[in-house]
Amino acid sequence: MTEVATSQHNLPAALSTFVGRDNELRETRRLLGATRVLTLIGAGGVGKTRLAVHLGAAVLDAYPDGVWLVDLTPVAHPRRVARAVAGVLGLHDRAGTPLVRLVADALQGNRVLLILDNCEHVLDACARLAEHLLRACPALQVLATSRAPLGVDGEQLWRVPSLAVPEPPDTPDRVARSAAAELFVQRAAAVEATLRLGKETAPAVASICRRLDGIPLALELAATRVGALSVEQIAARLDDRFRLLVGGHHTAPPRQQTLLATLEWSPALLAARALVDALAARHVLTGSPLLSLSSRARAMPSISRRSSCAVAASTSSSPALYLCQIRRRSSNGEASRTVVSNTS
Ligand SMILES: Nc1ncnc2c1ncn2[C@@H]1O[C@H](COP(=O)(O)OP(=O)(O)OP(=O)(O)O)[C@@H](O)[C@H]1O
Ligand SMILES: [Mg+2]
């Protein structure tokens, strides 16, 4: 972690090692020098928050009035986003003054980096707040992390890649050079101190990294199984990854304690629920509709049981556009039709 002694910030101290990301830090730092709102986007568990915290620590000197991290994970309602920011800045309600105004007044003229972390479930509220603050406070910069873009004027998007995975042949040297394997081995060694990357284990470790696409959260979850299973057994059981990757740390947010939970927190599914509401509000849906599930969601039994809508469009190409196939049960059988809707 970068030295942060003299500056103002509330960045959490790291409890575990930080792996790789030299290029990513260089590139995002360069972008912060050129834009006022930078959003790190990417799949669940790819490492957006971890990178943002590291980046914040690396650029502290550039923000004499502080780098302030607002974790929006526990914020359940969009209306509470401004309150969360005010809380981090140590502001108290003032009768008759809207919170947004209070925050803008406090940041006025200050050189601050505000990190809005984990925005996806309160995206619109974050976008509105960020835009308001950026207009009102010319020296302010915003760094956001989200599974989908905020959609703010002037927003620079930057997709966080997964960690580099080993390329065959899987010799111990080559495998050890990949960031994904480094993370897996470090976390696995914390569970089973005798684990080494040798001739016998390297192919299985490489296979785990490749099959988990170098996603840090998935690698960490897989590493927790090392005490109970050999790396070969873990690699062999990844076909059933949703059952295998369930043993996250109890201190992690609930959405990161299993691989399934992390996928369920996807903005696609959250937005799909919003779409169902929007369609219902426009009376497109009547009765109790049965909405079909995308093949991706169908592959996850507990999602298909709980969710009511399919998201067939890719969230990366068009986060606001969703294709839902709506089926209605009727006395003559099941009628089906497709609705394309923009939820924004
Ligand atoms: N470069 C890294 N080095 C070490 N650990 C990492 C790294 N990147 C991510 N991790 C770990 O992987 C897990 C997931 O990372 P993180 O919470 O940053 O993902 P995220 O993309 O923000 O996920 P979400 O979409 O759920 O918010 C965390 O336990 C984190 O500490
Ligand atoms: Mg995050």
C-alpha cells in the first residue's frame, strides 16, 4: 500500500496482499489526470473496489483536501446516497437545507477525490448526485466503481480486466508469473501453509485460473477449499462451480460470500426487476406473468427460481436495453411475446 501518512483520507488498510495491477494503476492514474469522473466498470468480483482503493492511496498527494471513500453497498434506497456521502464527510443535517446542498457547500473550492464505491444498485441516484456535485464544485473529482456505467456527462469509463491467467505449457515458472496464479497460491497458502507451486500442482493451478477467467473473487473462493480438497480435486470440480465456490470470508459483504451470490447481484438482474416494475406500471403486464429466463440465468437454478425476468441483451454493450420474453399463462395454453425495453 502506498504511504498515506500526511494526507486526509478514510481508505481502509488492506488486510490481504494486493497482486499485480501495475499497468491498470498506471492507466487509471493517467485517466484521473484527464477527466473529472472516472468509472471503473466490470464484472462482479473482478477487483473494481480493490483497484479503486489502491488508486486512491496512490494519488493522495494530488488531493490536499482528501480522498473520501463512500461504500454504497449497505445503502438500500436511492434517497440515502446523499446521506451516505454526508456521513463520510462528517456533515450533520441542517434544518431546511437539503443534504445535496450541504455536501456541495462542504466540497466547494476543495480539491477532493470522492470515491463512490459499488454504485450499481443505486445507479441513477449516484449519477444525479455526481453530476450535481461536479457542476457545483469545480475542483472535485469523482472515481466510481460499478458493474454498469453511471451515465454522467463527461464520464470516462474504464473496464477493469480480470487478472492475467497462465498460458500453456503449465510449467511452475510460467504459471507463477501469472497474476491469477499468484493470487490463488497466496490465498491457498493462507489456508494450507504447505501448498507449493511445483511440477505436480502447476497444471491444476493453471487450470483453476483459466476456468475461473482470472476473476479475483472466484479465485479467492476456490482457494478457501484447499484445506478440504487438493488443487487437482478443485480443478476437477469446477464444472459445478456454483456449488463449490461457497466458502467466502464471513467479513466479506454477503454478495461476495458465494459465486452465485455475486452473480445474483448483477445489475442485469437488478435492472430486470426495474424493467418488470416499469412494464407493470405501463400496464404491459397483467395478471401474474411468467417471464422467461436467459440461458445464462437458466444455468443457475436458484436464480431461475427466484427471478422473474430474462435479460437477453448483454449488459456490457447496452446496459439499459433489455430483451424480455414474456409468457402469459392462459386457459388456452401459454402465449408468449418479446418486449424490448429501455429501462433508463
Ligand atoms: N489485485 C488484487 N490483489 C489481491 N486481491 C484482490 C485483487 N483484486 C481483487 N482482489 C480481491 O478479490 C475480491 C473481490 O474484489 P473486489 O471487491 O474489489 O471486486 P469488485 O469488482 O469490486 O466486486 P463487486 O462487483 O462485487 O463490487 C476481494 O476479496 C478483493 O480483496
Ligand atoms: Mg466492489
